[in-house]
Amino acid sequence: MGKTSLLRKDNSEQNLLGGSKASSNGSGGGGGSGVDGDSGSSDSGSSKGGSSVSRQKDPHGEASALLFMKIFIHLLKSNIGTGFLGLPLAVKNAGLLVGPVSLLAIGVLTVHCMDILLNCASHLTQRLQRSLVNYEETTMYSLETCPNPWLRTHSVWGRYVVSFLLIVTQLGFCIVYFMFMADNLQQIMEEAHFTSDVCEPRQNLVMTPVLDARFYMVTILPFLILLVLIQNPQVLYIFSTLATITTLGSLSLIFMYLIQELPRHSNLPLVAHWKTFLLFFGTAIFTFEGVGMVLPLKSQMKSPQQFPAVLYVGMSCVIFLYICLGTLGYMKFGSNTQASITLNLPNCWLYQSVKLMYSVGIFFTYALQFHIPAEIIVPFVVSRVSENWALFVDLTVRTALVCLTCFSAVLIPRLDLVISLVGSVSSSALALIIPPLLEIATFYSENMSCVTIAKDIMISILGLLGCVFGTYQALYEMTLQAHFSMANSTRLHT
């Protein structure tokens, strides 16, 4: 019973696309019937000629183009979140030269691993004659078909591991969202009384807040609890649309500011210290948030064979935006670069509204990111109680998960370190370590070349090293921060 309930998340990622899925299915059905009807009439009589066929095919083509564009936007949106705004600090941690080059390298490796995941799912679909629509299924069935008998016997644990990593990653995103909204709301409220109409560069980033950022986290908590209790896919799609609009509007204004009067920092280091580079790795891999959405997005395509084109074009745009924002942001603000670039924006009403808009977008995105771990955990817990208690337990578990993300943010109020930690621990495993190993498990019995095996092993080792050392450095920095905070508290009390 427990095993079945834990594996109920077959299509939870697809539910996030509920609105687009319903519309694409509807348009696809209409297009298909139009074509069939037209072919029937051509058999019965050719008086209408080819013009009727073309008139019927045009709407079908337009619907396919709209679906193509919708999937493309979903791919962009799934990779542009709070980690995106932390890239200037990541480039600072790596160096003005090493940062952009490393972002490009990590981006190419991540896209390659996404392609590996797609190839494994496609191969297993043909071999097993069943559609694989998520990361967990692909992992389980890949282990079921590998040559090693022990892995075949314990293949379901592959699914459990990926599900656990997805839960950690998605809840990590939610923790970061709490911090991001609290930091930006704190700055907006603390500076409201001397916010001006003139947008001049921020001169002083050091301020003594009246209210701690933790206060804003706790203030946001009840509203997010109410938000996650909404489980209607159509409503989630509306939230997704609102988040997209506010995010795109905010990013446009941020880029406009970055390219205005870009200063020349001749003293910015091209190569940073290796310890801070480990923090860069965690932030960079955290930013590539969309690896878990690749298979669900592909399943929405009317022609799945076209999805690699969407993936390459979309991820090329994402990598380009990453490098531009990280490099321009660091060049603009130099040593004053903050954990989120929004905290560096001028103290004027225009850019205060940018922070507010982006925070609103993150607020609605929280529900979308929260939906994935909730769809894994909630059914598993609800299956343990009687039907009379099912609704109460459902709402209680969702509330408890939101409170968990809030209290985790309260305990570790350092946005940059949490981003690096989540990226190093779980995102690196999902994006770099597991996909190459799945390729070996899936294709090893089919005369896989030694070059491909060596390449996959090297990528996995690279991801593992980044995971271990990045996690160590993030935890070490958190320990220093905790000791520093305790020392300050003791000094103030004395």
C-alpha cells in the first residue's frame, strides 16, 4: 500500500501544465478531426480540390506552432528563478573570466545530460512499449533493464532516490523563495521613507534594519499556506501565467539598468579563490532548475521528435541570459554585488516596483514548485489513514511542509549560501551525476562504445566532486556565519 501511494506521482509534473495540456489536447483533437474529415470528403468527391485541404490544415499548423511556443516558454520559465538573480555574485565568486567560461561549460554539460535523459527515456519507451513521462520512471526502468542483477532487483530504489532528490531540490527552491521575498520586502519597507523619483546608483548598501528579515518570512507564511491549499490545475496555470508576466517585466527593467553607463572595473579579479569557486559551482548548478521538467514537457508535444530542437534553442537562450546577467551584474556592482541583484538596484520608485513585481512572481511560483514534492509526499501519508481523515491529513501535511520551508529559511538567513548548498547537494546529482549513469545502465548491453562510457564516468565524477566539495564549503561558510552571529549577539548583550 505504501509503495503504491509513493509511486502515485506518475503525472504530477504534467498537472503543472494543466492549462496548456488541456488547451493543446483540445486544439490537437480539433486539428486531427479536421484533417480526417477533409480526407473523407476528398474521397467522395474532388470538387472542393486542394484549397479545402489547405484551409483545414492551417489551423492545425497554427495550433502546433502555439503549442511549440508554449513549451518553449515553459522551458525558459523553469530555468529562470531566484538562482538566476544570484549569478552576478556567482561570477564574483569565480572571477570575471573564469565565471562566464565556467557558466558556459556547466550549461553545455547540463544540456548534454538533459539530452541523455531524453535518449534513455525514448529508448526504454521503444523497448518496453510504454510511455515514460518523468525522471523517476526513467530511472527505475533503466535499472530494470541493466545487466547487473542486483540493480535489477532493487530498481525501485532508483525511483525512490530520484523522488527524494526532487523533494529536497523543490523544497530547497521554496526555502530560497522565502528568503528572496523577505530580503526584498525588508529593503522596500526599510527604505520607503527616503525612496526618491530619481534613479541614481545605490551609494550605501550597509543599513541597520528596524525589523529582521525573519519577521518578514513569518509574515509571508500564512499567505503561502493559503496559496498551497489550492490544488486545481487550472488555477495553478493562472498562477504560472501571472508569475511569467511579472518575472519578464522585472527582468526587462533589470537588464535595461545594467547596460546603462556600465562602469569599468579594472581591478576586478579574472580568477577568484578556489574556495569561493566551490560556492560558484553550487549556485550555477542550482540555477539550471529545469532538468526535472524535461520529460514532462516532451510528453506535451504533439510531435515529440521535435522536442530536442525546442530544448537546444531554449537552453541556448537560457545560457546566454545567464552569462549576460552574471557578467554585466558583476561588472556593474563590483565588490558590492549582493546575493540577489535586486538588492543592488537604485532606491527609486521604479526599481522598488521591480523588486515588488519579482517578489509577486516568486510568490506565485512557490505554489508551482511546492506542487511537485506535495504530490509525492501527501498521497504517501494519506494512504496511511482512513478515508474520514484523508482531507484533514492532506491539508495538515501541506501546511507542515510550508512551515518547514519557512523555519528552515529562518534558521539559515543567508540566501547565497542556501542556494549554493541546495545546488551542490541535490541539483548536481539530478543534473550531472545520475543521467550519465543511466545512459550506461540503459545502453551497456547494446555494445556501448568505451569512449561514451569514459565520457559518462567523467561527467558523473565531476558532478560528484562538485557535490562533495561544494556542500562542504557551503556548510563551512554557514558555520562561520553562525559563530559570527553568536559572537555579535554576545557582544551586544554584554
